[in-house]
Amino acid sequence: MRFDLLLTGGDQELGIRDGRIAAVGAGLPHDARRVVDVTGCLVTPGLIDLHTHVGPGYWGIDPDAVAWRSGVTTWVDAGSAGAFTLAGLRRAAESAAVRIPALLNISAVGLAGRTGECRDLANCDTALAIDTIQANRDLLAGVKVRIDADTVGDNGVEPLRRGLAAADACGVPVMVHIGTSPPALAEVLDLLRPGDIVTHCASGIATPLGPAIRAAAERGVLLDIGHGSGGFAFDVLEAQLEAGLLPFTVSTDLHARSLHGPAFDLPTTMAKLLAAGMTLPEVVAAATTHPARALGLPGGSLTVGAPADFAIFEVREEPFPVSDAHRQVRISPLRLINRSTYVDGRPLPPKLSAPPAPWIPLTDAQHAALARRDHDIRALLTTPLVDVDGLADQFPRPKPRSS
């Protein structure tokens, strides 16, 4: 068998053909159109970020501009769109180079604005959500409900009850966002079923510690980091780890605010779990096999027949300071530096992120850093790529005829 692509030099060789992994093992025949040497690198399945926002609206970003440099090949959009706005998300998913499964917001208006989408219960239409999921099975993998005081107003857990009813009718999980109360955290957690997902599971605002979160985890509710701009605190995660509660998945809640910090990207967020004491195999599983299992997604493994989605990282073993959402700092023992990212066996090309939208609140330091980055990129791209020694005479002049 001739491969389209062969990865050599790692713990095992990978042969890629027709966008899928065709062979795994040692000593594969080096009959390939392209051979990539990954000696000294960590090759992982394409990372799966279980909580992102890539659809239209207040929070959405372009995933391709981050994916090529972070190793994330599957971006689960977590509730950017509801039934009224799903068409816009579908267009974004169809135009992206990465995979974008989605969780339908129980509020039909989705996240067009910053918050408040569940204050009007007329938007939380269970029947409409069921019909929307049934008509969009290729795109939708579950339901998203945000439960905090700003989002639900006086409606308490009723939006969650409606989201659970829609999910139950369609046989899909619910991801619930937790934050400021009311409603009480225990009231939210007690409603969840095995296989449902609690995102912001180490929130310093919701502080999910104690019997309610333990009982939820013990009955099979999945804990997801969902870092975001305010959803992750080191002291909460460390207390959970001390109590034997490990996050099942690590996700960024990457959106138009958290992209510029404190989350930045998935490898940086993974380093924060390493800083809290988790091992590298645990953290990689939480970004690959576990999210694939949570939503029944393709990928997440490097096995024959799987999509040829994978990432190549340099593992830089050096102290790496990282911050949570509340500026608590810990030191990760290593840093994952992405070298290339492949979807369907093809490397993702470089792409620059668009400037932040005018409504995104950034510090003076963030604005200055963005300006410096723009300056550096401009300087890099306006300098000729090579000097004369790096050029070839592509159209040689004819030798003059002798007279």
C-alpha cells in the first residue's frame, strides 16, 4: 500500500491514506508521497476542545486562525446558536477547515449578546429545540444551558429542566454552565444525568466543592474545565484533585475575550492542569479520547480507520508560569509547542486572527501586546524571504552565440 503521508521517527509510525489512518506500527514501508520525521516530538490525536465559541454573535472567533498553531482539530461550539440562529453557525462550520460539532443553546436566540438569553422563558422552547436537533443531527451533538443569575434572571433552573427534556427526547447530553447564584449550585447539579457535562467545573465563582459535586461525579456526570475569562481557579481544582475528583475533559471556553487571556489556547490550558499536578497522559486523554467519548465524536485516537486528525508538538521541559482566571499563578513543568496540525491528513495553513471586536474589554497591556504583534508580523512579512544566495535562476538567459 502506498501512503499519502508517513510519519516516522516517533514511538510508532503512522501511514495516512485518503484522509484516514491506514496503518500504525513499527517498520511500515516507506512508500509514501510525503514523509515527515517526528523524531523527538509528541504526536497526539487532533485535540478536541469541548467548549468553544466560533459562531456569530458577541463571543464568536475564527477557529482556523488558532487551530493551525494549537493542534485543535475539533472545536465544539458550546451554545453560541439557538434554534433561531443555527443557520449562521452552520455556515461558519461549513466554511471552516476544522471540524465544528455544536451544542444547541436551549434559548432560541443563542448568544447574540453577552448574557441574559434565558430571562424570557418563551425563548426556551423545548419542542422547538427537539425539532431543531432532529433536523440537524449532522451538526448537533447535545444541548447547552447556561445557569447563572445574569443569564436566567428569576427563572431559576427552569431553563435547565427544559434543556434536559429536549436532550432526553433526542438521546443527547446536556452541558450546563455554572456561575453566580441563585440558583443554588446543588439545585443545578442534582438535576443532571449520567453523561451530562458540568463546564467551569473548577470555577472560583461557583466553587463546586462538597457533597453535591461529588455525588454528581459518582453518578456519572462529567466534569469539564471550561476555562474562559472567569471559569477556572487553581485553588478549586487543587482541592478537587486532593479529594479525588479529576476533570474528565479540559476545554478552553475560547471566545473573543478569553482568546487574548487568560485562556489563550488549549495547550496553554492543558499546561495549567499539569501545574496543578495532573500527569501528561491524563491531560492528553482529557483533550482527545475523553471529549470524543463524551459526545460520540469521530477522532480522539490514532487507530487504523480513524480520521487522520493529529498534532505534532515539541515538549519543552522548562518551568512555564501560567495564570488562572483570577491571576493566581502556578508553574507548569513543561510546555507543549505545536509544530503542525493536520485535518484529514492535510496540514492546516497559517492564518492570522482578526482584530478584536470593539465591544471586547481588553486591558492597556493587551492592546499594547496586540499592537506589538501586528508590528512584528508586518516587519517579518515585508522583509524579503531570502537574500540572493537563497534564490535560483528560474529562467536562465540564453548563452550568447559566438560570432
